[in-house]
Amino acid sequence: MTGNRAVAYKSPGVVEVIDIDYPTFELKDGPGVNPANVGRKVPHGVILRTVTTNICGSDQHMVRGRTTAPADLVLGHEITGEVVEAGPDVEFIKVGDIVSVPFNISCGRCRNCKERKTGICLNVNPDRPGSAYGYVDMGGWVGGQAEYVLVPYADWNLLKFPDRDQALEKIMDLTMLSDIFPTGFHGAVTAGVGVGSTVYVAGAGPVGLAAAVSAQLLGAAVVIVGDLNEERLAQARSFGCETVNLTKGEPQDQIEQILGVPEVDAGVDAVGFEARGHGKDASTEAPATVLNSLMTVTAAGGAMGIPGLYVTGDPGAADAAAQTGNLSLRLGLGWAKSLSFTTGQCPVMKYNRQLMMAILHDKVQIAKAVNAKAITLEDAPRGYAEFDAGAATKYVLNPNQYVKG
Ligand SMILES: NC(=O)c1ccc[n+]([C@@H]2O[C@H](COP(=O)([O-])OP(=O)(O)OC[C@H]3O[C@@H](n4cnc5c(N)ncnc54)[C@H](O)[C@@H]3O)[C@@H](O)[C@H]2O)c1
Ligand SMILES: [Zn+2]
Ligand SMILES: [Zn+2]
């Protein structure tokens, strides 16, 4: 039997590459596995040899110790793979296919899946609607930052790339289809971005940069990206965005210098609950900062796309209210301006095929925009540390040497 090396969360700030079992078509007990999922049979699943698997800002919430993730939880929800075994109930996906895995695990059979709301599938996570690989409170599906991984409901979940050689040639772009490209695109779409829009994206991490590229793809007139990290802002400028540095103060003043008005048509939160304050408060965490500043800068009647993650509980939060997921929101302002809000996991399946076509036909350069860099699986701890320190890089793990050069 083949072994399996995988990236596991150990303790706050520490990840390690460990030996785990090669997957089988059954969900076994292990760190973070919901008891109601133990023994669950997965004849509709496939086993993938991982082609690429990316480190995400969502992983960092766990690795920073801001969740109840247990030690030895295997990380990784951004997975691209080659099918090496198919369960008896898999009809259309074949051994040898190169596939992108939406980070949301969904059954394709429940009411929400039938309505394409795959981020809140009712059947895969006994705790609550919605699931993902390698994530705390998501049912216990083993993460894909590993050499091999099990994917359930394979015919439904997997996006097959049309041509193997072409897929491997463009793999650094296609690897972004499992999460950040659809997520950024969803942020822009739900913020109402269209031809001629002015857009403010809070956050210049990979999701913010993906939202910015998506806004350009959707025809935005001006895309302004805000962060406190100058290296990440330079990355946003490298593909034609305007930028605002929030260490200098609130974004509306700098937006006014760029647009002549202190408002934009569309706002995207690509930061989430670990948001920092602005200006003199830039060194402290203030979880409602981005939501409140988006309500300020988004023009009346506009919309806010909120892919940035918010939690129901944050034991590590600075203030008592935030520890139970309560934020000090200026909702009256948003109400008075008739703003609309879209939150939640991105339903990846709604967008991944179209974005794949845009990549395959050279309509977008997502890997370049997020500065994608491949590293070995054994190097994952370094990738996590550099990413946490704010590197303007999207780290792509390459466990089986599919990525050359
Ligand atoms: N909804 C989804 O489906 C989905 C999918 C993927 C990621 N996410 C979430 O999206 C968020 C971004 O992910 P990422 O990988 O880019 O993370 P990241 O941590 O790399 O990026 C966040 C960036 O926000 C910046 N920031 C902090 N406070 C800010 C402020 N007040 N204004 C502007 N920028 C500020 C940080 O400096 C950092 O560069 C995370 O919360 C992640 O969990 C959600
Ligand atoms: Zn992710
Ligand atoms: Zn479902």
C-alpha cells in the first residue's frame, strides 16, 4: 500500500508534514471528524493523486489558533488532482482525468445543491450547512494538502479539464479554480460589478487580488485595492489596479483623490474577521472595520460582496462581543443607503467552468496577478510562515512533482 504525506495543524503557529493513511472509500475517525460522519461510506467518491494544492488565508485562521481546530487536523481545501481510483458508484469521471475540486463539499442531492447553493449543502456536515476539506467544524473530510485525497460525490463535484497536456501547461492558473478565483469573482459579481463600475476591494491577499482581476474581467472602469501591506499593494498595481494604503487613514479620502468622489459603485470585503483598524489604529485588530468602511464608501443603492470570513465564535478575539461573533456594525448606515450584502462560502461550481474557459483561452492571467509560486509539500511549513508574515505570494504545494521547473 502507498503511504501518504500530509500537512497537519499542530498548535498555534505550527504546521508539520506527517504520515497519514492512504484514503479509502470510507470516512474514518480522526482529528476533527464529526462522530456522525465516522464510518460514512463513499462509493460515489474518487481518490486523487494531488497535482497541486494551495495554502489559503482561510487555513491561516486555524493555524493562527483562532479556531477550535484540533492538533493533527490535516489541512487543505484547494485541490487539483489526477483520478487514480474511482468508487463503484462513479459513472462519468474516469481514472486518469485531471480535475479541479471545488473547496465546498456538496452532495448534489439536497435542496440547496439543487438550487446551486453548494456552499451550504445540507448533507455533508452534521454540524451545520456547508462543508470543506481539511477544515474545523466542517464534518471531518480529510484535507488535500497531501499526496492523496478522497473526494466524495465525484461525478457532481469535479470539474474535468478537457486536455491533460494543456491542463498541466496552465496548471498554475487552473489551480486557482478550486477556491480563490471563483471566490474573488463571486465577490465582484455579488458587489454588482459590471462594465464601467468603480470598485473598492478591501484586502490585497490572494482573494482580494482575485476579486480585483475578476472586476477587470467583468469590465470595471477603475479597480481600487486597499491594504496595510505595501508589498501586496504593489502586487495589485502590477496588473493595473489603483491602491490605497490604510495605514494612512480611512479609504474614502484616498478614493476621492483617485476618482474625484469619495465613493465607489461596488465594494468587496476580502479581509474578514481578522481585520485591522485604519490610520492610527492600524496596529490593532478591529473586526468590524472593513464592513463599516465598505458601508461608508459604497454609493447608495450599491452592493457589497463579502467573501471575507466571519465566525460564530472567536475565542482569541480582543473584545468580549467578538468572542461570540458579535460585531459593532453601523448597520443603520447601510440601511439608510439601501445597500445589499452577500456573505458566505463562494458556491464555486457556479463559476469554475466559465473561469476555466477564460484561463484556457488566455483571457485572464490569474497566477501572475496573485504571484503564484510552487513549493514542495515538505516545504509547506515555510510557505505557511512566509504567507502569514504577509508575503505577496500565493503558495502552491506540488506534492507529486506535476509542476515542472
Ligand atoms: N467566502 C469564501 O468562500 C472564502 C474563500 C476563500 C477565502 N475566504 C476568506 O477571504 C479572506 C481573504 O483571504 P486571503 O487568502 O486573501 O487572506 P489573507 O490573510 O492573505 O489576506 C487578507 C489581507 O487583508 C489585509 N487587511 C487587514 N485588515 C485590513 C483592512 N482593514 N482593510 C484592508 N485590508 C486589510 C491583510 O493585510 C491581508 O493582506 C479570508 O478571511 C479568508 O478566510 C473566503
Ligand atoms: Zn481557500
Ligand atoms: Zn447537498
